[in-house]
Amino acid sequence: MQSASERHEYPAHWEADVVLRDGGTARIRPITVDDADRLVSFYEQVSDESKYYRFFAPYPRLSAKDVHRFTHHDFVDRVGLAATVGGEFIATVRYDRIGADGMAASAPADEAEVAFLVQDAHQGRGVASALLEHIGAVARERGIRRFAAEVLPANVKMIKVFTDAGYTQKRSFEDGVVRLEFDLEPTDRSLAVQYAREQRAESRSVQRLLTPGSVAVVGVGRTPGGVGRSVLGNIRDYGFKGRLYAVNKAFPDEQKELDGIPAHRSVRDIDGPVDLAVVAVPAEQVPEVVAECGAHGVQGLVVLSAGYAESGPEGRERQRELVRHARAYGMRIIGPNAFGIINTSPEVRLNASLAPEAPRPGRIGLFAQSGAIGIALLSRLHRRGAGVTGETGVSTFVSSGNRADVSGNDVLQYWYDDPHTDVVLMYLESIGNPRKFTRLARRTAAAKPLVVVQGAGTTPQGHAVRATRLPHTTVSALLRQAGVIRVDTITELVDTGLLLARQPLPTGPKVAILGNSESLGLLTYDACVAEGLRPSTPLDLTTAAAPEDFHAALARALADDSCDAVIVTAIPAVGEGSAGDAALAEALRSAAEQVPGKPVLVVHVELGGLAEALSAATSTAPQAASGPPTIRADHPFRALDRLRATSAPAEPPAAETPERLIPAYPAAERAVRALADAVQYAQWRREAAEPGKVPESLDAAIDEKGAADLIDGLLTRGQGLTLGSEETCELLGTYGIQVHRALPATSADAAVQAAATLGYPVALKATAPHLRHRADLGGVRLDLADEEQLRRAYAELTELFGAPDELRPVVQGMAPRGVDTVIRAVIDPAAGAVLSFGLAGAASQLLGDTAHRLIPVTDREAATLVRSIRTAPLLFGWRGSTPVDTPALEELLLRVSRLVDDHPEVVAVTLEPVVVAPRGLSVLGASVRLAPPPARDDLGPRTLPAY
């Protein structure tokens, strides 16, 4: 491939891998002079009808002049892109810049004609839509703002590609041709269309991996044992509904079967399609397997093999080559270094994993980047099921390993509209694209609970993750803002997941506690208070309580309108056995069914039989937050006497009558923590149903164009620029943010002159970096009423801390007394723009008491931001103090958010301190940094991560 063109170097950054509508992949890249033979071969495979639609006349073959024209580009005024699979063209698109007369032109002309040609065999796969996104991004980069396309009226498919893209467009009809003109600036509708296509494509790509009609396990040992042989046995024993093949190049030619499964030396020898290949060969043999799978038309790979990026630089390069090689054939990869995948659907029954126990069917989607953690999660769900088929099982399980290709984002796309998954549990060691994950998590959490354990911030060696400057705690806070239920351990992950899978969402934080142990009830009460819940006084039924007493007490509690949830505590009664456990479980369950809209949890001590009895069901669907739950017809209800033994095979449940499950916990703290998570999530769901807005009243005091002109002028001085005091005040002023004036005081006389200008009383502050905003160090003197006090304070500061040039003292007029706060905004290259708020002072910094929200922020989010810090009571009249003007504070947060959102060149803003008084506020210090904004991949065309 040539590296240079007539006017520009080959634009390698235009190369991209994309997921198509059917879940396959293709590579998009610029067309060069080296592509002449590929272009001719491609054109020969296009039907006469498609050629007619492209050229408006019969055009059976390309002339030498045509080939030259379509392969020679300057990458500015004439650009061609090709979509390739297996190195061969499947579609092309090109634009030619034109002037007002419709003839070829150069910049500053900002319009271009665009035309597509898609091979008939690949039409309907969304290739043209993907190419339109990429050629549009290229055109915008080259200063083109508008596309024009002429299409024959009968070419309905191509007209639909343009009209469905979501751009602002104009249509006309002349001389038998439809002329479409559309602006290339992304709109809300075009982004919505792009995100919807992305979701369908990525969801379909994961679906193809999880619902194969045929599976080949490559690397099956000839003797029992080994990874390949184990996976093959798991697939067979779990009852896979499709065709299964064993592959090993070491099989003798005469061997046709292995353990009753068709055996082959190569995937290419298999007579029939193979949808999924599970690869369990040494890393150095994987490229050969990938090539064989690609040539045979395999749709996806699960690579269990190790020896990739987790092993060091050489392995990382091997991993990059693996991804490039597989994508060239249109295949997606789970792994390498993966643990496997599971789909418990009765239509699929796939266990292509190394799980030591057969997974139980259920409605929990489980994702783990770590194989070891995946084993632990599956095992815990298995144990909590107490041998009952399906009640706490999984719908699908994915262990991504090094997640070189398929990631948690892809699986979220699949689970979002998967009818077989009601709760999503994820263990994430790293987040490769936080901005996208947050967007997908918000959408998923609005439909079903998403519970996440996130690693402590140390990225495993095998993971390719873009750098972020945000602390781990900040990322966690942003996930919670998106509706993610963030927990700290895999134990909490399972505890919370089981509650959400088995019970309706609580409508509030009020908790009733009842049981046969006063001490256990009090422990539960204290745990509720610690988690921010509102418990009532525990009801002690005494140790003599019978199941009938529990039933009556639970029924009364659930019927009480002042109760949103109930926690039942139970300890063994003297002489109680398994029969008593079953009777108590039935009593609790029957009482809970009388008021199905409120969650019930059980805290048990040494009552394993009770936990097992309470688990007797197959549904794991959460119910609605309020009102009677909507229960699907396929949710079975089984009596306690139908419990199956642990050794029973995990068969799909048969639909009978609906049932409600009650989760049981061996410790009060675990139950309460899970309930608190559910309460917070339910509150987020209610708020998400009524999103906030940015008040229009802000617009009156915002000069967006003035700010843009000022920023453009300032950036001419350098790529990264921290503004001076006057420039900062001027820029903030364009958004209605007024900074309290401060004047430099290079000497005592200069300080007196500054005070005369500002008017007494004044404050004298040292602004040296080591003293700035550190009143606790003595670098600030307040309420200086006259010249004498000012000169005395100046002498004290210089005596304590050094000469004026070291202190950088300033004089500032006194602001009304209030609460000192800090507002910051920063653009992170991975997560995007983030707005932060907290109280000023060392104590808040040491405690990490800062709240965060993604920009742009709505009025509702600004209000919750102010109230979400632990020290928020200081703003609302704590211990008899006067409440401060929080509406003014919320408006300031909205203005900072608008500034950063409107002008991404503003990469950092700090307002410190912001003194919030009972009426109004004062911004006493501010700094702004300008720089070219980080590239935003969420606004560009759809692409897969590059390696």
C-alpha cells in the first residue's frame, strides 16, 4: 500500500474496524493506487442492476481510465474509502469536492458529491450506512460541510441510506433523478440513529457468539484431560442443541469420532457451516487456526489460549496481530486468555467454559474479565441455589479474559434488550472506554438493574486501556450517576444481585424489622441506620414464635403504609429441624404474596434449611417499583415439596404458576447493604424517569459567541495556556460568572492603594502555590477595616512567610460571610467532561468528600450534586446555623457546566473559594486552562477499538 499521495500522506488514522448490522465485522480504509486489481475484481462481482444504479446507464466493466480515477486520490478534494473482508473489497464510497457550479473545485468550497457501490452479496448488512458515517467524518476533517448525491428513483435502498442517517437534508427531483443535499454537522437525531445502529450491530455480534448453531472445539486432546477436552465434555454434557465437532490436527486420518463427537483434523474438513470456534491450542498455533476458521466462514472465536498481552510486550504484539487477523475475516473474538461462555437458554444449552459445576438456568447475566473471579461467581450462585434448579442461575455468562475485542460494552449492548436477562452482574478489572460504558450503563440501568464490582484502579497487564487522570473514586461516582449499583466485593455483588432478581424494588427507605431474636433485630436496626435507611423499632416475636406468628407479623408489616420493605430475622428454635424450616419458609412466602409490591429479606442464623426452602423457585426477575408486579407467564411457581436434589441435572424449568422468591442472608449487614443498594437504585430509576433540564433563564446572561472569539484569540498564543487573572475574569464573565476583584499588593503601599480602590474592609491573601487556599497556614488576613490594620497584617505576612515576591499577596474586598465551597471542571481524555463540587478546606480534601457529575449537567443533577457530599448539612442550617443560598450555588454549577460543554477548549476550570452566603454567593478565586480538546470518539463514526 502506498504511503504517500499527490498532496497528502496516506491518512492511516482513517482506517477502522466496524461491526455491521448482522454482527460481522469489516475494515474500512482509504483506497490507494495499489488497489487497482481489487477494484476490478470487486466490480466484476457487482450485478448489472447495481452498476446501472451507480452510473445511470449500462456499465459492464471499468475502463483503465475509470480504474485510475477511482484509485488515485489526493485525500483532500477527492477521497475514496473501501469496506473490506478478508482483504477484498465488498463496498466503496467516494466524494469529489465541487463548487457552486457543480464542477470540481478545491477549498474553500465546502460541498462534495458522494456515491456508493455495494456488492450485492453484502447489501442489507449496513455496509453503506457505516461507510456514510466514515466518509462524512473524513469530509468534515477536510473542511467539507455538505454532501450532495444524485440517485435514481428506483434505487430505494440507497435513498433510504441517506434519509435514515438523521442529517438535516433537502430533496429535489429533476430530469428523472433524485438529488439529495444534507449537512454533515452531527445532529441529535443523527447521533441517536448512530447509537441505535451501534446497539443493534454490537448486540447482534454478541448474540452470534452466544447462540451458535454449530461449535468446533479446536485443540481437543486425544486423551482425557486438558483444556480442549474439558470444554468439549462440558458442551456435550450440558446438552448443546446444535452440532458439535472436535478438531485436532494430530488426529489420525482414520479417526472419525471422539467420545461420540465427529472428529476432524482441521476446521476446513468439516462438512457444513461452523458458527463458533473454541480455540484451545498453544498461542503460537493460534494464527493457523484463525486462518482456517476465516477461510471456512466461522463467525466468531472464543480463545482460551494464554500467552498474550498478560505475558509482556511480545505477547501484547501477538494479541494485536490476533485481533487484526480475526477482524480481517469478519470474526469477533472473546479472549484471549478467556474462561469461556455459557448460555442456559433451552434452545441453545451451551456451556463452552471451564466451569467445574454445571450452571443453573436463570435470568441473571454475568460478565467477568477474570477467569478466577468468574469461577467464584458461578460457584456462589450455585451454592446459594441450594440445589434447586434455576432459581438463582444465569441466563448467559461471558468471561472476556484480556478482552482484546469483545468487551463489557458489547455484552451490555446485548443484555439491554435480551428478554432472557433481568439483572446484570459485572466484575470489571478495567474500563476501556469509560465514556461509552457510562452511556450504555445509563440506558441499561433504566431498563434493568446493573450491579458492578470494579477493580481498585490497577489495570491488568493484558488489558489495553486508555489513560485517565480521574481518581478511582471519581470514576465510581460517575458510574453511580449513570444508575450503576456499585459494590465493593463479589460477595456484595451476589447478595445485591439475588435481591434484585427475586424481589420488587422498594418505593422508599422505610424498613420494618421483625423476628424471634431481639439481639439480631437490634443488629439489623443499627445496620439500617448506618446505611442511611429509616428502620422502625424491631418487633420481637420471642424465641417461642411459631410459623403462624411470623406469618401474621409479616402480613401486618407489609400492609402498613409506613413500611417500604421488611427484614425478617430468624434464629433456630429449640429442637427445630428441617421440617420447621420448610414450615417457616412457607409461612413467610404466603404472607409476602399478600402484598407483592414490597421486598422481603430474611436474616438467618444457622438455618441452612430455611435458606434452601426460601430459594424454591425458578424465576429471578425483579418486580416493578410500585404496584402489583407484572410476572411473565413462563415464571414457574413450585411448592416446597418439589425441591430437587443437588445432584439433579440443571434442566430448564417448566412453566407452571408464578412465584415470588425471598432471599436469605447469613448476616444482618449483608442483607441491609443489599437493601440499601436497592433503595438507592429505585430512587435513581424514579429520577431518571423525569430527567432534568438546563433552565432557559441562563441564556440571557451567556454570550457564547463572545466566549468563542475570546478563546480563539487566546489560543493563538499557545496550545496549552493557563489564563491570567484578567483573562479569566473576562472569559467567565461571558457566562455570567462574576469573580470578586483582587488587586496585586507588591508592597505595603501598593496594598493600601489597592484597598483605597476597592474600599474597606478588605482581605489580604498570599497566593503563592504553597499558601493558596490554605487559611489554616495563616496566609490570609480578613476584615481589615483601615490602613493601620492592613499595614500591620502585611508586615506579619512578610515576616512569617518571606518577601512579597515569594508570597504574591493580593488585596480583595470582603465578601458576605457564608460557607466556603469549591467548584471544578475538567475534561478527561477517557471519561469526558466532569464537574466536581465540595466544601473548601483540608478536612474535605483528606476525607475525599467531593461529588462528581458528567457534563452537561441538568438542574436536577446540579441539585443532587450539592446534596450528595457528606458535609452538605453545613449548607442547610446544621446545628442552628443559617441556611445558605443553594439555588444560587446550583445556578453557578449550571453556568460552569454550560461553559465547558459549549467550549471543549476549556479543559479545566477551578473556582475556589466560592463563598455561599444566606443571600447570593461570591467567587473569590478562579483559574481557567485552555488547550485543544481531546478527541471525542463518541461523536465520530462507529469503530471498534484499535490495537
